[in-house]
Amino acid sequence: MNIHPDLLRAFVTVVECGGFSRAAERLRRGQSAISLQMKRLEDSLGAKLLERTPRRLSLTSEGELLLDHARRLLRLNDELVGRFTERELSGVVRLGAPEDFATSHLPNVLAKFARAHPRVALEVTCELTLEVFERFRAGGLDIALVKREPSGAMGGIRVWREPLVWVAADRQIAETEGPLPLIVSPRPCVYRKRATDSLDTMGRLWRVAYTCGSLAGTHAAVRAGLGITVLPKEMVPTDLAILNDEALGLPDLKDTEMALIEAPDLRPAAARLRDTIVRELEH
């Protein structure tokens, strides 16, 4: 028995997009065609891969097993095809991303893409998520990476999940009497909202001590002892302290997500970069 790559791609795309309609949009096929591909795949394997309810879609145990293998097979397939087609890719791809994510997780991905496709020029814009999203909506970006709540209200494909932590120069900042001094980005900001909402929920007073839209500026303010901030755990500089001690009276922070959104009718070079980002960052 052989499994056609198109069936595996439909399955992986449905999982990544969280539903059949978005998968159909991404693959530029009708939703009925995607449903038929999924039925063919399940019939071929003799296993139920997805559980669907009106509100959510989830993987069965068989689906979990297949997902990893399907991604590996598609990766090999795409790399093989790329060997013969990469020379044809050219043009400009406009990518937007928040500064913290762009400087920590994208360089290796973009370097790998640039080596494989030297005739493609990358224009990368680093701004706050709101500004990235507004630029994307105005047609100024082909692909954008945006921070979102796990509810997925912004849409797109989840490419990264971010555990958040409280960060300060030292623990004494959190032990200070009075309202907790916060270092935050301008509104609206997922991290800022997560910090203030969690503190409000537990009834701890807080005040905004410093506002800065720059990651470097936020780090500098924290190092100077102006207050405490919220950062993704993997992006905390080694000279700053992660405050996860319950004795400090700081609430747990729920994870946030990084999602990829794309403009309609992507050109081949932009579509290839999208696929590379999703493949390399799947987390």
C-alpha cells in the first residue's frame, strides 16, 4: 500500500490550521475536496485520525502517531522537489515579525532559506505585533508572524508556543512593598495584558513604571532595576532573573502563541518561505 503525499499534506494542513475551511484556503482547494482526502486517508489506513465537534478538532491516538511521520515524509518530499525547482524561485518576499521573536528564532530559519534560494530577496520588518498586523492588513506584507492568545482569535497557523515568565534584575523587585512596578510595551500587547490580568485576578496591586516598545529598551530598564516584566522563557537574557518562586506572590502566567498569517494568492517564493517557517519552527 502506498499513501499519496497529497493525502498526507491535507492531513497535516488540517491539523496545523485547526480546521477544514482554513486548510482548504491554504491549499487553495474546496472544503469538500479536503474532506474527501481525509476520508481516503482514513480508509487507506483503516484508522480514525481526527475527532470533530462543532467547536474543536482534535487528533486521535492514531492521528498523533501519523502526524510526526507525515511531517517527516513531507519534509523529505519537499526537499527533493526543492532540489530541482529552487533555481526558479526569485523575487521579493516581505515578512513582518515582532522584534523579540525575529531576533531570537528567525535568523537561522531565514539564513537557511536564503542559502537555498539565493535569487529571493527578503524584506523583514520588525515592529510590535499590532503594527505588524496593521501593516499586513494594509497589504504591506506577504507573511506575518503575530503574537496571539491560544484561542486563535487572530487566525493563522500556530508555529510557536511561548511559556511566559516574570523577569527582573533580582527578586527584591518583587518583594518591594506597595504596587508592583511593571515594565511593559504600549497597548495593546499580549504580554502586558497577561501580566495585568493575572495580577488583577489574584488581587495584587501594580503600577506601570516604564513603557517601551523596544526589546533592548525593556532589557535595559529591567537591568536598571526599574521594575519587573514578562518575557518568553526562552528569550530571557542570562544576566536577568526568572522569578517563578510562589513565595514572591506572583501569579502563574499562561502560555501565548506565535501564529503565521499570509496574504491571499502568495507568489511561489513567499509560499516557499511560509512552508519553511512552519516546518522549521513547529513547536
